[in-house]
Amino acid sequence: MPSLQESKLAFIGGGNMASAIIGGLVNKGVSKQNICVSEPWDVNREKLAAVGVRTTTDNTEAGGDADIVIIAVKPQVTRGVCEELGASWSNRKSLPVVVSIAAGITLSSLQEWSRTGDGRFAHVVRVMPNTPALVSEGASGAFAGEDVTASEKDLVNALLSSVSKATEWVDREELLDVVTGLSGSGPAYFFAMVEHLVTSGMSQGLSKEQATRLASQTCLGAGKMLVESTEEPSQLRKNVTSPNGTTYAALQTFEAEGFEGIVDKAVKAAIARAAELGTTLAK
Ligand SMILES: NC(=O)C1=CN([C@@H]2O[C@H](COP(=O)(O)OP(=O)(O)OC[C@H]3O[C@@H](n4cnc5c(N)ncnc54)[C@H](OP(=O)(O)O)[C@@H]3O)[C@@H](O)[C@H]2O)C=CC1
Ligand SMILES: O=C(O)[C@@H]1CCC=N1
């Protein structure tokens, strides 16, 4: 198995998540010449070409001689893309490792759909990255099929680690839907929180720019403390909360309005949607 630096990488779909991973890989010094992206929309293709990677509109051209093929299209499009690729691999002696980032789509569907014309199955790894991959601060979950070799797993791990600070391999496929609800969708929860902080700050007289800078840096600073400190998140929260002080007043409001329950409900809704995508699109 070639190393990540030597591997030819094909991205099928060059939208938000693929662009984030590609940006992170390029920032880490992965050769742009080794990355080919297949993307139908010319605006996205032009953005990716500006990064310096190769682009095409032909999925089979991108996936034709790649060592790793990253399926980065919407779950609803994944079947067609896999079938197209599988059919095109009948003449390949060794098959690429298929890495799917599609939310919910199961390993068995991915294997079946990408079966070659002559009946061979590619080795498939399901991955759930997140968009902070763009700034090399991603968090990813991964689940490999039993047929995936240790060196193939190492290669996927190297790919994920180059754009993620946390890469968690799970030992049950269902846990990948939990990763989706927590960290795959997670950046949006924090962006929503910042949006609401900014709205609130503005309603009390701060300018949009001031409120955005303060809220964003607070989010970054708290995040940095979470990953660098040896203290539990609950202790870090307590450290900010003076007895009967301002934070206490705010947290009391969170509690009274059921903040914990809202977060739990939201994560479970994302998990349920991932599972639903997996089952409905398998048919
Ligand atoms: N966004 C995120 O934060 C995360 C997304 N994911 C997963 O990543 C996948 C992609 O999501 P995201 O990047 O947000 O979606 P996007 O819509 O931004 O990207 C998908 C891209 O694939 C293109 N596309 C559509 N049909 C084909 C085709 N047949 N062949 C090749 N490319 C095609 C789309 O073009 P066009 O727009 O013209 O249709 C689009 O540019 C999803 O499965 C999602 O579950 C996983 C983790 C996080
Ligand atoms: O919203 C979605 O379905 C995708 C998967 C995780 C993040 N974005």
C-alpha cells in the first residue's frame, strides 16, 4: 500500500465537505497533483482548480487509477455514483480503498453498490469528518469493514489525521451515526450559538462586528481550553461561575429552559435522521 504522500486521491463530489478536506490536505503539504476531484458544478470546479488540484466532470476518470476514492456526494446521490464507479473498475487489477463520508449510508450498501462488473467488492471505510478539517482542526469518526487490511486502515487514518485533531475509530457501525449527531453536524451547533450570542449582544447595543469578534474569540478560547486543559468541561464551567454572579444567572436560565434536554433532543434527531437516510436509501 502506498503512503498517503504517494497515494493518488480521488474525490467524487467537490462541495463543502470535500473542499474542506482538500484544503486541509493541501495545507498539510499533500501533493496537489495527486488529488483529482470530480464535480459537475463549474463554480465549485473553478474554486478547486484555483487551489491547484486536478478537476474533472467525469467520475470514472477521477476514480480510474486512484488508490483512495472518497465518496463526497449527498447521500441521495451515493448509490448512482458507486454503481458508476464499480462498473468502471471491472478492468482494474487491484481496487481502490473506498472512503464514504455520506451520512447514514451503510457499509453493506456501499459495498454492494460499488461491486465491479466482474463481481469483486472494494474495501470500504465509512468516515464522518467535519468542516473544521479546512483549518486542520477537524474531528472525525471512522468504521472499517472486516475485509479492510491494517495497512489500508493506516492509510485512511493518515488521511483523516492530516485534517483532524481527533480521529475516533468505532467498533460498531451504528456509532458512526452518533458521531454524525455529535461532531459531524456539531460545528453548526456552535455556529448557531455564536449567531444567537451576536444577535443578543447587538440587541443590547454592541455593533455586529464587535459582537461577532467577542463571541467568536470566546468560542475559540473555550474550545482551546477544552482540548488543552486537564480539567473536565464541568470544572471549567464552574471556574467561570462565581457564586450568585453573572454566569450563575445565565446558567440558571439555561437550566430553567431545559438546555441539556434541548441538546440531547437535537443530537438524537441528527442520529435518527442518519439512520433514516441509511435505511430508506438502501432500498
Ligand atoms: N457538510 C458537512 O459538514 C458534512 C457533510 N458530510 C457528508 O458529505 C457529503 C457531501 O456533503 P456536502 O459537501 O455538504 O454537500 P455539497 O452539496 O456541498 O457537495 C456535494 C457535491 O457533489 C456534487 N455532485 C452531485 N451529483 C454528483 C455526481 N453524480 N457526481 C459527482 N459529484 C456530484 C454536487 O454538485 P451539485 O451541487 O451541482 O449537485 C456538490 O457540489 C454528504 O453525503 C454529507 O452527508 C459529512 C460530514 C460533514
Ligand atoms: O447535515 C448533514 O446531513 C451533513 C452530515 C453531517 C454534517 N452535515
